[in-house]
Amino acid sequence: MFRKILPHICIDMAVIFMVLWVIDRVNGAMNMLGRDVFKIPFGVFLVLVLIESVMLIAAQRRE
């Protein structure tokens, strides 16, 4: 059960953080996520989590 729910939770969290990241980029005065040193690796992490989650969901549906 948890193995089927986990990718969906990861996708949801990654999308939420991507939206926050974009909002922070557009409105630099808010500075929600901190410094640029943190934002770039964090963005890469979010994209990788989305890719991994979609691939895992697709593999589970094939089974």
C-alpha cells in the first residue's frame, strides 16, 4: 500500500515546492527559500523526484 502511495506523495510535494520556488523567483523580495546556493540544487532535486515518481507509477501500472 505504502509503495503505491509514496510516488504520488512525492509528486504532490515536488509540485508544491516547485510552485514556491517559482513564486520566490518572480517575487525576490519574499526570499522564502533562502539563497541561490540552495535554490539551484533544490530545483534539480525537484525535477529528479518528479521524473522518478512518474517512472515508478508507470512501472507499477504495467505490473
